[in-house]
Amino acid sequence: MSEWESVIGLEIHAQLATTSKIFSGASTAFGAEPNTQACAVDLGLPGVLPVLNRGVVEMAIRFGVAIDADIDHRSIFARKNYFYPDLPKGYQISQYEHPIVGRGHVSITLDDGATMEIGVTRAHLEEDAGKSVHDRFAEQSGIDLNRAGTPLLEIVSEPDMRSAKQAVAYARKIHSLVRYLEICDGNMQEGSFRCDANVSIRRRGESELGTRTELKNINSFRFLERAINHEIERQIDLLEDGGAVVQETRLYDADRDETRSMRSKEEANDYRYFPDPDLLPVAITDDDIERVRASLPELPEQKKTRFVDTLGLSADNAEVLTANRDTALYFEAALEAQPELAAPIANWVLGDLAGALNKAGIEIGDSPISPARLAGLVARIADDTISGKIAKEVFEAIWQGEGDADAIIEARGLKQITDSGAIEALIDAVIADNPEQVEQFRAGKEKVLGFFVGQVMKQSQGKANPGQVNALLRDKLKA
């Protein structure tokens, strides 16, 4: 594949976190019975008029300001005309020539730690269509119009990515950003965050773009990477066999790990865009933009920099902590309880806690261990009340709901032995019982020290302070 280069751009549809739809007062709540949340406006019945939801405009501006994009002071809604069973009006209200958000950029971090800037071409507001349901009726399809009119922000990237991994890193960055901005819940299983990937290939060194295909409605980062890699290989095989890539829209089948043709790819002129006569242009002032800018929260890059510069975290730990808003909030809540323990708290959040959450299949916002209780556990390690090994037992007990670290340590008698006299007594007994190993150590076999440490810890039931055990053992064995 070295002689070929892939060119990738993403179109991300982020469902905006409003309680009502973009042009009507119907609910956007997920999970309602089919066709119970579609009003006359959503259905396009005669005589009804759309009314723009002010909240979606402010959310779009928030995104534009966050990616340092141009904000159009006059944006226009257009009708995108096409026929599909789940589009009752026969057109979708979208934006074409004058989107609300113009050119911007985001920075992504690659696997090797390098950063790369990805251009954002535009981000425009539009309404979602309904949903065709193919698995509930024998030999028939059903139409659920609950999603019709749901507000979307379509974020279109430049074709700046050259691998599936770069595309996933970009998608994750946008996903993190819209959640930080609280404009989208990012729930991919519920369809709140969906990706379309435009993929083409060309011979390395060429500047002209190849014929692209569009992979539609991918709803997981893992499937996005697999779909793009499969499509790259498919296009290379086609060209190397003397064939040609056809511009079309393709569907990714995760079960078969393949892409299949859906339809020929339409161009803008196929949709016969024209300004919607029922909606006035959206006028945005500089004051509107500055008011939104002033309300922005601390964004991932800013938070990452603060974690490194102020808290002394490693760049890698700061990157992972800030990639997910809920993880960052959990870490900061734990830090409030123990402000001096940033690094060890970060290690526990990203280590034992993350592992337990992953094993249980739950998100950090639903963690059975509160931030304050995790911080309390880390504090007991820091002040030598318990060892790191015992801390894992305490962690499991907190997870099971047995209380906080102090209560569990007291109830189970897990407090670490730090009395030098008591530790020396244990060491003396172990040395007396193992004369052969003593001679091996004195003959220069330093590895035998580990044997003695293990024996002392065994005799203390893991409660002896490991640092003191190491130091006292070495002194006594050399004496």
C-alpha cells in the first residue's frame, strides 16, 4: 500500500441538546413510542410554518467560537429537495451557501504524541429526517417520524486526514469538544453523534484528488476505523486490477466487515437548493458572539495545559484525563478532597478505576466509588496507613459498597505496620529461619533480598511498610 495515499474527510452530525426541535415545539427526548413526538410542523402539513429555535443558534455559535471559526453574521436556511419515505415534506431544511459557522480548525494528538491540525470547512444547522424501520414487520418497512425536525449541527472537515487512525482521532476530538460545550450528549448508540466518511485514494506524490465514496451513518469509533480501512483496501484493489472507483454512497456492514453500495452519490445541484421562503435570514451581531464567547467553559486543550503546568501531571495522563469531560470532572472532584495528591489520584483514575469500570461496562459518571472516596483511599496510601497492595483490597471493598477507606481499614484491621521495632522482630525471625539464603546474599546474590522481603510481608499478612522492610532488611543482612 506504500505507493498509495488515502485522502479522508468527515461529516459529523451532532444532535443539539435542546428539549424541543429546531422548527417546532415537539420533544426531542429519546425512546418514545414511534410517531408520538412528531407535530404538524414536523409532518409538513398544509398551513403550518416553521419557527426557528433560538437555542440551536447559540449552540452553533458556541461551537464556532471554540474552533476559532468565522461566524457568519447573516446565515440563510435553504430547502434541500429529495424524496425519501421518512422525509414527509419532500425536502429537508438545511443551510447551503451561507452556513452559520465558516472555516475553523481543531488540533488532534497522534499515537506518537505529535499534533496535527485539521481544518473545518463549515458547520451548518439542519433538521434531521425520520427513521425507516426494517426489522419489525415481515416484508414491510415502518416509518418513525419522531426524529423528524430534531436539530443537527453538521460539521464538515477538510480532506486533511491520511489514515483511519487520524480520522478516528479527529472524530474523538469533535466528540469531546461538543460534550465539553454541552451542546450535544455524544450518545452514539442513540444516534446523537454520527459520522459520514468521504474516502478516496491517489498515488503518493500526486496532488489531484481521486474519486471519492461516502460511507454513511457510522455510529462507533471502532466501526469508523474498520470501515475506512476496508474502503481504502477495496479502492486500491479496484485500481490495481484496472478498474475505476465509482462515486457513490456506501453502507458499512459491521457483521461482515465490508462496505456495500447504497446509491450513486448526489451532487449539490441534484438537491435543487433554494432559500426557504418561510424562514427569515438569521442575523448575528458581534455582541451576540462575544456574549457566547464569555460563557464558554474551560476547553479540553486549556484544561490539559493546566493539568500539566499547574498540577505537574504527565502530558500523556493529562491527555487521557481531558479527552472525556466526565473523566475530567471526576478527577477534579477527587482533587478538591485531596489537592496535594494530583499525580497519584490521576494514576488511580486512569488505572484501577478505569479497569473496574471497563470490566463492569459502566461509565465513570455511574461509578460506585465517588471521587471523594477514591481521594480518601489515595490519602491513606500517601500517609502510609496502608500499602499499595492493601489499597487494592480496600478499593474492591469500597466498590462493593462497604463504606469509605477509613471504615474498611478499621473494620478489617488493615492498618500498615510502621513500628520499626515490630518490623525488626519479624525480620530477625525470617533471617534466623533462612541461614542458607543469608549466605547467598552475603556472597553477592542481591536478588535474594526479594525472597526475604516476600517472607517478611507474608509473616505480617501484607501489613508491614514495604519501604521500611527493604531498608531494615538490607542493613541487617549486611551487618
